[in-house]
Amino acid sequence: MMFYEKELKALKRAKRYRERILVDEHLKDFASNDYLGLAHKKELHNLTCKKLQNYETHAAKASMLVNGYHPLHKALEDALCEANGFEAGIVMGSGFNANIALIEALVRKGDRLFMDELYHASGVLATQLQGMDVVFFKHNDMQQLRELVKSSDAKRNIIAVEGIYSMDGDLCLAEVFRIADEFEALLIVDEAHSSGVVGRKLMGVFDHYDIAIKANYIKMGTLGKAYGSFGAFILSSKHIEEYLLNRAKPVIYATALSLYDTLLAQHSLEYILDNAATLREAIGLRQQIVADKLGIEMDGLIAPVRVGDNKKVVAIRDMLLADGYSVGAIRQPTVSSAIVRLIARLGESVDDLETLCTKLATIL
């Protein structure tokens, strides 16, 4: 029985149909979120495998609250807290689950959530789970956000923004920290695309804006992007950590993060901190190339190339694939208007980036 045949046909007609394609390691990868190219660093993989041999188990086996909280989890949490200036941390399975955990647990009856309209789909999904009071404000519109929070009569006000937005590639504004402080609101910053990419130590927007950490700030980051591993982390005050351990379902009911990914992420964190100056220079060089060739100023390493037509963006992606370059063809509903999403990642050479940008500019 073809239960969803009509729906699938409609997606194909609109050029919104998705499918999995096996990775071709011969392609130049300008599509993935492996921003620093650490997924290719065999020394990190080899070091992780070697050290993991020293432990009796190689898997977490259970939830963190049911015998699954391993010393490796604690070590990574402590290292992330020290690097980012937070009191407490929780590592978990994915950024998607971390957003579900944060928003579903923190926004209670009588609270109001103010979410940037371009916030990640995982956060938007979380707002729909229990009919919570959520207000979406215009992207990076701090004047509107201030007015909304100021007029709120909610028991608790919670603001949710991204450090760097996953499709537009732009930074959240520093003003959001001042608004959260002024109105004593909790502030969630999703640093999936900014952690490892911006800041003096490459720790993200808190680092970039030199923000002193306060009790109302919560930082979420992923380990499957710049860190070249898998998983996510939530950093917060000890009080918020205690609450999440008791109310956040993806923390309570999911098996703890794999030990290999945990240890690999710790080695990646150490590598980033030790090589921050060199990595910043490499990021800056790629930002300049994209600006020169495509006229796009990147805050991080995401270049959204506006196309506006689903069929055309797929055709551009396929033309570049034929030339050996992989880029993202992002269509509705992920974005309002189709884009080529180019990631100027450090895993590929500056020469290949220049060639790709030249090809893309010529096609456009």
C-alpha cells in the first residue's frame, strides 16, 4: 500500500523531495558542518581509540541517571565549563535533543518564551509539545524583543536565540544579553554553528562578545560540527543543571552519550584551544575569499548564496557535483527562499574554495 504517494509526488513536483545520498569521499566537501576539518584528523581518532582501551567498557550502557554517567562524561563537562566560564554542564546525544530538553523543560505554565523566528527546527518543535506560550520575534530585531519582554506579565520570561544562525550565517546581536539582564529573563543561546568558529578562544559568541557569564545564561553547543565528533552539551548555572537533571526528558530517558564520541570531543576541544590563533587565521582567510569572490560577508563559515528558485538551486548543486564539489541546496520549508549553502570549511584547501567560488559566481 502506498499510504503517502500523493504527498511524495507533490514534494517531487515542487523540487522539495529529499533523499539520502552516500558520501562520496572524492568530492570536495563544502556542504558539511565539520567547520574546522577535525573529522579528518586521524591523530584525534587514534588518540581516542588508544585511551579508550584503558577503560573496562567502551559504551555508556544506560541513562546518565541509571548507571550511565561515566568519568569520561564528567571530564568533558568539566573541561567545557572551564573553557567557557560556566558552573555546570551536561553532555548528551545531539543538538536536536538538547533543544528539546531545554525548551520543553524550562518553559512551564505561566511562563513565556520569546524565540527568534529563525531559530532551529528542533526548538520550534519543542514549543509545540505542550501548548506553551511562545512569541516569535523578527530575526535579530532587538527593539521588538525589548518591547515584547517589557510588556510581558509572565511568571518567567525566557529568550531563545542562536549564536550563528544555521542558514543565514549571521551572528546574534550583543544587545540580547543586555535585554535578558535588564528584565531578568533566562537566555538560551544555541551555539551549534558558532562554538569552535568565533571568539578569541573559538568558544562561540559569549567568547566573541566577551560576555561575563551570569546565572540567567544557558549555552547549548553541538559536538558533531566544529568538534568533529557527535553529541551536544548544555552549560549553565548549577541551579539550572540540577533542574534539567530532574525535568529534561532527553536527559533522563535517553542512553548517555557514547564514550568514544565523548573522549573524541574532549581531544577536539583541547586541539581547538591549543591552536586557536592558527585556526582563527585560517577562518579569516576563507572569509576574505568568499567576500572577494561572491560578495558575501560571513560572520562564521556559512555563506548563504541567494538563488530563490527550487529547481534552479538543485540544478546548480548538480552542476557543481559534476565538477567534484559538494554544496547544500537548501529549499523550503528550511528556508523561506532557496539558497546554495556553502560552508568554507577548513577541511578543504583555500585553492579549492577559490575555484568553487569562481565557478559559482560564473553560474549565477
